[in-house]
Amino acid sequence: MTKALGLLVALFALWLALSGYFKAFLLAVGFLSCLFTVFLARRMKLLDDEAVPLQLRLTLPLYWSWLGGEIFKSAWAVSKIILSRNIALSQQLIAVESPLKTDMGHVIFANSITLTPGTVTVEAAPGKFLVHALTDEAAGAEAFGEMARRVAAVETR
Amino acid sequence: MDPVLVDLARNIATAIAFIVGGGFILVGSLGLIRLPDVWSRIHAAGIIDTIGAELILIGMMFQTGLTQTTLKLALIGLFLFITGPTATHAVANASFIAGIRPDRLKRNESEAVLGEDTPEEMKA
């Protein structure tokens, strides 16, 4: 029930943001279509932690802004490699432990690794990821530990 | 606040975001040509679709101010933030399964993660 209500609020907010109409008739029609969508999602049994991630902490935007800083730093590092006269790579496929508890936590962690240039998540196994790193610096273990700790702080309330 | 000054500040902020974002896109495109194989080129593409695209969007948001358009741009940024790494992962995973080995692979822990499911070509 909470999930259905959460999805309804999110859908209607999206509808408002994209339409920008505030006439009573259009608002009512928009609300009804959102209601119908929630009904369909419920019939399809989509109202779970994956489709409506209400279990995430509200500090998620803070995590994203921290991640933005990390992305900038590693994008700078990869740019320097690309622009160097002799490209010095030490490509490696490394195993990264994922200490997170929920599926959503694993997804956020894996996506964050891929978002930072220099590292890409290649394959997942229970509790572990296979990560391709461009250089030794990108493969440094302490960077992943820090990221995992921050994801663990937002994954459940 | 003087509206002329505010306009000027906005234009400067947009210019900085566009120049830095455009610079990263240029470097990323150069990387697509200069780097040796699929695996390293994925990282160059990663620069373009994360920091390049997001900075261009942020630059546009400075121009539109507090309007509905800014909200739409922010939504585009959010979708890119989630679909970008998903597409990157799909390409990396496909090359892994196809058994394309990275050029001069220094360390390979594939079997530590996947065990017997590791594709034959990717075994150390």
C-alpha cells in the first residue's frame, strides 16, 4: 500500500513536471491516468523494492553529489592518460568485494563503479564484482571500500 | 541584485560548463581513436557520456533559470546518469562473454569471481 501510494505521488509529480498544466480538467485526467498506471503496475506485481525504491535513504542526492566529484577526478586522470605522448596502460580484471545487503545496493555500487571513468563493472557473482580497470591507480582497493561504505549508508533506512 | 550582473554571471557559468564539458567530449573522442582496444575505449566513451553530457546539461540549466525547462533538463540528466552506466556495462559484458581479451592484461581475477563459468578465452 505504501509502495502504491509512493508510486502514485512520484508519477503525478513527473506528470506535472513534464506537462506544466494546472487546469482542473487536465489535472483530473492526469491524476486518473496515474491511478490507472498504478493499478496496472499492481496487477503486474511490479510494486517491489526495485520499481519503487522507497527503502533508500533521502541522503541519496548527497551520495550523488559526492559521486559527481569522484567522476570529475577520475575523468581528469583518464584524460591525462589519453593526452599523454606514450599511452601507458596496465589493464586488469580485478575482483571487488561487495559488502552490501540489498539488490538495490549492489546495483547502485556496480553502477557507481561504471560511472567513474577508468573502471567498468563487467560481471557480477554473489557478493563480488569483476571490474575492468585501465590503470593501477584506478584499481586501487581503498577507492572501492570508500564507495561501498557510502552506498551502505544509503541502501536501507 | 542588478539584473544585468545576474545575466552576466549566468552567461559566464554557462560558458565555463560548456567549455569544460566540450573539452572532456573532445578528449574522450580522441581517446576513442588513440586507445588500443575495445576495453580501453570503453573508458573513453565513459568520459563522454558521464561528465561531458552532464556538464553540457548543467550549462543549459544556468540559461533556463528556475523554470519548468530546467526541471526537464534535470530529468534528462538523471536518466543519463542511470542509463549511461547500464549501456557501458552491456558493452563490457558482451566483450567479456565474446572472449575478447584486453590488450596486455596485467592481472586477471576472472576465475576468482566466476569460477567454472569463466569463458574459456578469459581464463588466466
